Amino acid sequence: MLSLIQIVKAVTSGLIILIATEVSNRSTILAALIIALPLVSIISLTWVWIETKDASKISALSSQIFWFVLPSLPMFLIIPALINKGLHFSLALFVGSSVTVILFYITHQIIK
């Protein structure tokens, strides 16, 4: 059975996605800004703090988030480049995501 806090987490996360997708129908720039904000990181750090009050855990998590943001950035250049070359969205997303997974693995090997 889900706890109230788990339900609140799920609803909060879902609302952020809903807001971003609805805003994108009106302004892709504003939607990109909303999505680019580290809201998931901020919310996750807040939940971890509420649940543990462990400053060292927050510190470690924050540092690890930083290092894993970097390998995700090329995906946002790869996807539009492939779409602009005529590749279907699904394939462009797959290639961009695959590159990100490879870069995540490399990053993990470096920081562990």
C-alpha cells in the first residue's frame, strides 16, 4: 500500500510534467525553461531531507546529480540535429538516449 508521502511525491511529479507539456502547447521556450529548471532535483533533495535530515546524504546526492547532468546535455543537441536531418522522432530519441546511457556509464566509471 502506498503511503501518503509516496502519493504526494507522485502527484507533485506528475503535475510538473503536466504543466510543462501544457505550457509547450503555447510556448516551447517557456516550456524548455520549466523543464530545464532542476525541479526534480530540488524536489528530490527536499524529500530526502524531510525523510532523513541527513546533511551528508544531501551533499553527496547534490554532487552526484551535478556529475550526471553533464552527460545528459549532448542528448539535447543530438535529438534536434537528427530530426533536422530527417530522422523520425522515435529513432532520434532512441539514439540520443542511447548516447546518454553510454555517457552515464562512462561518468559512473569516472566518479566511483
